[in-house]
Amino acid sequence: MAQLSADPGTTLDAMIERSRPVEKILASVPEGLHALVIVGQQSTNSGLAILMLKPWGERQRSAAEIRKALNVEFTKVDGLSAIAFPDAPLGGGSGFPIELVVKTNGSYEDLYSFAERVKSDALQSGILSAASLDLDFGAPKLDVEIDRAAAQQIGVAPETVSSTLASMLTGARTSDFNWKEVLYPVIVRMQRSATHSIYALDPADQCLAPFQ
């Protein structure tokens, strides 16, 4: 299994495109039987890659050797962080072999700086093939000023403009779909071609009102 992550704010469309090289890498593993890449399950900028291996007697490399080789290839993927980690062969818990919790009485910036040093030292030790942090200050910010007079003129509430922008840029999780006792998130998003212009829904007659 491999954990996939991109910069905060990455749209689902972008995440799908960035994960395609991961699919090709998994498909190129000679010891692999099936591969599956899932994105957008927890958030639009995260995902999970799963590779089912052939039985032990039908492959030359161990799972650890394959995992190490995959992590090397994953470093070549642009715009995406992918880290392979072992799955429990007999069931039960799974995850990274080593996980550290770092605490501080200082600021988040101090915490991030120290955690980065720990990550750098861990990679330079040569013992670990990959390392990652779950603290990120790379979240993008976009300030949008709504022309309230224009919105009022065509009968569109500013809240509608805000929610429409959020759906267009990052997608909106509206509900969950239950299939065979498994919950799948339902995410409303617009096609990439539709993001070239901004539209808001007019509540009066349920038509799209253009904003220019």
C-alpha cells in the first residue's frame, strides 16, 4: 500500500492527473497481480494506492524489496508525495513501521522546523527509504471580493457565490453513498472546462447567472 498526498487545496481533477504516474509504476511491477489507486476518499488532495502481489513462490523479490524499489520510483512523480508502507500480512493493524509524535510549547513554526530536521536526519541515516510529515503550511489562499451590488441586482446571495466557488475550485462533499455496507463519499465538482468562467445559481428561476 502507498499513501498519496498533494499540496493543500489541490482539486480532485488535479489529484487524478497527478496519480496517473503512480498507476503506471504499480502496473510495471512484474510481481504484481492487480493495482488500484483511490483518490479523494478523505480529502481532495489525498489518496491510497494498493498493489496485490503474486504468491511468495512466484516472485523473486520480497515485499520489502518491492516496497523499497517503489519508494525510489515514487520520488520521480511530480506534484505528488507517495510513500509505500507495509500492510499486515495476517490482518490486523497496518501503517508505517515507525511513527513519531513531536510536541512543543512553542509555535507551529517551531514545531515544523524541528520536525523537518528530524525528517532530514532520518532520510540521511540511510536506514529509512521514505519519511513524511502531516504538518504543512503550504495551504493556498485566495481572497475574493464579491460585488454585492451586482449580486443583489440579479438576485444571487453572496453565500451562493461563496459556495459555488468552493465547489468549482476544490469540490464539495455533499453526502455518503452506502454500497454493500461500505460508505463512499459523494463529491460535487465541476468539469475543468467549466472553471474558465465563474457562475452562480440564481435562486429565483434556478438558472446560471454569469459573473464577469
